Amino acid sequence: MRIYVPRDAAARALGADAVAEAILAEAARTGLPVDLVRNGSRGMVWLEPLVEIETRSGRTAFGPLTPEDVPALLFEDITTHPKALGPVEDIPWFARQTRLTFARVGLIDPLSMPDYERHGGLSGLRRALAMTPDERLDEVKTSGLRGRGGAGFPTGVKWGTVALAQAPRKYIVCNADEGDSGTFADRMLMEGDPLTLIEGMAIAGLTVGATRGYVYIRSEYPDAIHQMTEAIRVATSHGLLGPSLLGQGPAFDLEVRVGAGAYVCGEETSLLNSLEGKRGTVRAKPPLPALHGLFGQPTVVNNVISLATVPWIFANGAGAYKDFGLGRSRGTIPLQIAGNVRHGGLFETAFGMSLGEIVEDIAGGTATGRPVKAVQVGGPLGAYFPPSKFATPFGYEEFDGQGGLIGHAGIVVFDDSVDMLQQARFAMEFCAVESCGKCTPCRIGAVRGVETVDRIAAGDPSALPLLVDLCDTMRDGSLCALGGFTPYPVMSALTHFPDDFARQREAAE
Amino acid sequence: MLDAADLSARLHEIIGAHLGLEGPLLPILHAIQAEWGHIPDPAIPVLANALNLGRAEVHGVVSFYHDFRTTPAGPTVVKLCAAEACQAQGGRDLIAATLRAFGLSTYGTTPDGKVTVEPVYCLGLCACGPAALVNDRLLGRATPATLREAAR
Ligand SMILES: Cc1cc2nc3c(=O)[nH]c(=O)nc-3n(C[C@H](O)[C@H](O)[C@H](O)COP(=O)(O)O)c2cc1C
Ligand code: SF4
Ligand code: FES
């Protein structure tokens, strides 16, 4: 009997390890042969721990499970189990998705190369190996893939710059710093299908002529660090990595590096400094990392999801990928639905779904049942959207046009109990804590920002224009988006929820 | 207190094991912290020497990153997610209640030295907040009761 119990960090945080232990204990007690697979998560976090049993007619799911549910799972008619969910593919929340990047996450044994290949793994790299260098670059450019780390820069253009550069050594650096609140797609991908990321990095290396890569993972992700490290071992022992890619291509080696709790190290040049063993201060651009990156060598820096999408593009063709999407946002985006929601988790879909549909329909509104007041999209540097902007379609330009950004596609829902002045204060506080210290408007401005919000809260009306000025200064005078975009959450809170800033005043008067 | 000779011997082992890496300083600091729970002061000049860096430079790196401690934490470390998605799920109240339960007025270590409570900005558990990490154990939808149980 084959049973899948996720090893995903969210599933573990909700008790998956205890369920796995209960299954093994029950099997040992009764002599029932059980083949336990620790898979990734299928992404429906409210149903975790979600366990799947392989039956003659396919896999069928149960959740959320506790150890007490286990005996009935193993010995009774499972069709009548109170936690039975049926096949995952039939659960509407799952069936509505377009799973390309996340196709194998939760489906396969993440560290089994045979399982990976059985589900289409390595076919992208094999096709890439058979192409000319120009064809490879064209494939990425034609797909329309843009960076999923936040800035949305066309991946093919970046790779083209590195491919053209002449240097003794080039690097592929995967940005797995995923510091944005409300995001966990990188974590889930690395825990649930790490070989895809490795394959994507190998294709990147092949395309630009890099022979060495690093995966920089934040220290807050011990499970992802463990899983990636193991996956690199598996990939090396199967000849995917090493002196010759699959025995047919050039050399490519990978190493995991662990961050040290600095949000700013997600910024690509700060990340490179950190990899070099320095303070994670931001570097001025130019020079671009593509030309002068890690140890001064040409370097591709890409987000986990950008790189992990590349194997699908090569396996299925750039045209197939480009057919999904809206406007200049091509393909799919793994939405991370978080905060106060009924149905939170990872929902991969083509660009273009409206924010309202995501919040009200997919997320099912708030978990508390109270009305939605604000939705922060794109992490701590993203704007707060009021329900009046729910018609905005999910796309880079579309969100930009509404004074926001999609960032890494984290969507954090708040009910009407949220105090937006407190959220504005937090945005400034976070910037002050995490500033790399290089520019005054960010380092000092954020501290002043906290003080200014406190003055507004204390009823000082003269502080409001000060806050607006401060935001202007930070936006115009900051080297990177930490200082430059902190005004997004602050100003959106102030603009869309003025009552929360006025009420404080009235209360004080 | 750490014995100076023990420290020096183990430190050189750790450094030696990492010298083949490109940019070895962060991996070495992580290994030192895994060994002693913090970065002991006497390690700084040794590191500076071995890596051909200035002491100020090594110190600058240690102080830049939130992870690196210059004094040991308590045997139980409770990290509470203080970021937005957890705030939306009652995280602020949980932080206040937890600090109160440990008799702390702000983040830090209890007077008996047993428990250190710290903020963390996102554990990637944003769809099952409020999230916490108690030593190596992740908690989703954490409550004062589950935190107390995990911190025991
Ligand atoms: C303060 C700050 C934090 C960032 N954090 C991340 C991050 O955690 N992960 C990420 O992929 N990109 C992050 N970025 C964006 C990177 O600088 C860079 O644009 C990205 O890694 C490029 O990869 P992509 O083109 O695949 O998106 C951050 C940027 C800033 C300014
Ligand atoms: S804006 Fe802030 S984080 Fe970015 S470079 Fe300037 S000081 Fe550093
Ligand atoms: S915001 Fe708390 S775990 Fe992500």
C-alpha cells in the first residue's frame, strides 16, 4: 500500500510528521506493508496534512488528517472515511488551475530521479542539448517569460547579455531568498520538486556558457535547504550535474548557500555580496550583474520560479507557454493566497484573473467571515488594494497602472478589523530594520517615517504632509526598491483608507 | 566560558573544512554558530587571519546579518512571525500574549536565561498563520497553548 504524506514545511507545521509516524506505527503493529512517500504539498494548505492513498483506481486524498484518523484510513472502507476528499485532481480548487511550473509538486517523490523522469522530467534539458546556442536563447525569448522575483525583467534578454559576455567563468545564481511576507512558492517548489529547479539551472548554464551555479536559500527555510542539498546529491549521482550534463553537454555544478536573516539580500546585488562573504549592501547599477556579477564575472541571477519554469518551456515549446496569459504577462503565475482567507495556498493560473475573483472566489473571502478591507499584493513593498480596485487583472502592467505591483505574487487578505495606520507604520518599521544602510533616505527616512506615523496616531495633523514628503524623498532618493518602494504600502494605506488616519486624530482631539 | 585552546582547535577545523569554497565566510559563520550557539569574540581575529581580512571587516559582516548572535540565546528559542500575512491572522495578539506569558516586555531572553523570544519576518507559512518556530519545530496556526507545549 503506497501512501503519500507531504514533507512540505506547511504540512509539517500542521502536524504531517505525527500523521506519518502514526501510519508507520500502525503498519508495524499490524504487519500491513506500507510504502510511505514524503511528497511535496498539493498547495491546498487548509486541507493539510493532506494524505493520499494509491488505490487500484488511482490516488485518493484525505484531509486535514490527525493521527487519530489513521487507523480508519488503513483498515476500514476508505470511501466512507469522514475526511475523504476523492482524487486531488477532482477537487474544484485544484481542477481550476493551470499547473505548468508546479505540475509535479505534490505528485512525485521529490528526490526520486526515476519518478521525476516518469513525469516528464529531463525532457526539457534533453531538447535543449539538441539545440544550437541561438535556438536555446530564442526559445526563452519567444516564451515571453519574465522574472518572477518581482521586477518582471524578460529572462531571455538577461540570458542573452550573459551569453554574449566573454569571460573566463560565468555563474548561474538562483535567488531563493523569498523574503516577502505572503509568499511561499519558491519554498514549495524546492521542497516538492527540487529537480526541476536543478534542470532549469542546467539549461541556463548551457544557454549562457556557465559551468557553476549557486542556490542562495534564506536560513528561515531549513526544509528547503535540506531538500535542495539532497536533490543536488541525487542529480550528481545520476549524471544530471557534474563534468558533463547528462553525459552529453558541458560541465555544470551546483551548490546551496544559506542566507543569514537579511531581507535586503533578496536584492540581487546584495545577494551577490552576501555570496562573496561580504555585508549584504546593495551595489550601484551599472555595472549590471549580467556583465559584472559574482566575483566580477558575468552572472545570471534569477528567481526560483523563473528558473523552474524553463524546463516546462523547453519540454513543451515556447509557443505553448506564450499562449497563456494577458498582454505582456505571458504564461502562468503561481499565486500565493495568504493571510485571513478561507482557502489559502498555492494556485497556479494564467495571468489575467481579476484580483476580486482571486480574493472572493478562489480564496473564498476571509477565514473570520468578516468583510475584506484591504489586500496587500507583492510583499512588504507592495500596495494595499481596497475592494474598489478588485477589477484589476493580475498582470505586471495592469497592477503598475493601479499604483501597485505584483512582486512575487503574494496576496495577503485583511478583514475589516485591520488598522491601516498600523500597517503603514509597520511598512516603515520593516524598512528601518532591514535597510542595508547605504542611502540616507532609506536608512534615516524609514526611522522618521515610524515617528511621523506615531505623531499622526497621536493626533498631530501637521504630520500628514510630512509623511507624504518623506515618501517622495524615499521614492526618489533610494538606490534600491527597499527604500524606493516602501512608499507603496504607506501611501496606498493613506490614500485608500484616510479614515484610519483621521480617526486617530479625532480620538485624540 | 569557552576554553581558549578547545575553541582554537575546533575553530581551525571548521575553517579548514570550508577553505575550498568560493566566498567561505558565511558558511564558516553558520558553522561556528551551529557549534557554539553564537559567534564568540575570540573567533573574529582568527577568522580575519585565516581569510586574509581585516578584523573590522569580519566584525562588519557578523553585525550586518540578523542571524548571527554575539551572545548565546536561551536553550529554547521561540521565533514568532511578525510579518503582514501573520498579522492578518492574529499575529500581533499572539506576539503580545507570548511575551506576556514569558514575563517579557519586549523581545529578548527571560531573566532565568531559559527562553529567547524573537521576531522573524516570514517563515513561508503565510497560509496557516500565525506561524512560529520553536527551536527546530515549525508551528502553523499557533496559539498560546501550542507555543507553550512546544517550548516545554
Ligand atoms: C529589497 C529587495 C528584495 C528582493 N527580494 C527578492 C527575493 O527574495 N527573491 C527574488 O527572486 N527576487 C528578489 N528581489 C528582486 C531581485 O533583485 C532580482 O530582480 C531578481 O532576483 C531577478 O530574478 P528574476 O528576473 O528571475 O525575477 C528583491 C529586490 C529587492 C529590491
Ligand atoms: S534603498 Fe535602503 S536597502 Fe536599498 S540600497 Fe538604499 S539603503 Fe540599502
Ligand atoms: S507572513 Fe508569517 S509566515 Fe509568512
